[in-house]
Amino acid sequence: MQADAPRACRFGRRWYLNNESWHPSVPPFGEMKCILCWCVSGETHCQRQECPPSACASPAARDNPCCAKCRGECSARTWAP
């Protein structure tokens, strides 16, 4: 007999509710901020943040640590998962 409510997901030692999202924590590296996981009816799905291809030869400091940014590029752009 199955419950009518959507199931939660277990990731590592934590439980997450249906439709909840999180950045996984992987020992010994800690929180993986460039990866987003979410729970869908008892199944965990994870995806690395997608970044546009870098067209520069030497990436500089990044506003978004998951994506490379070219030197001299406007810092007003942000990238979302």
C-alpha cells in the first residue's frame, strides 16, 4: 500500500521534502555550490550549473565562481542554473 503524499528524498544523512532543492555537501570537499539537487517524488536529481562557453584566452576573477569570466567583461551579467 502506497501513501498518497509525494515521497521525500534521502541524500547522504539528510532527508529532503518533495520539490525541495539544495546544494549537496560532499565530504571532504564541503558544499558543492556549482551543483543543484532537487527531490521529485522520492527521487534525487542533481545537475551541474551550465555556463556559456568562454571565448577568451585567459579567464579572470569571477563574479560567479562556477563560470569563467573574461578580463574586461562587464560584471553586471549573472548566470542562473
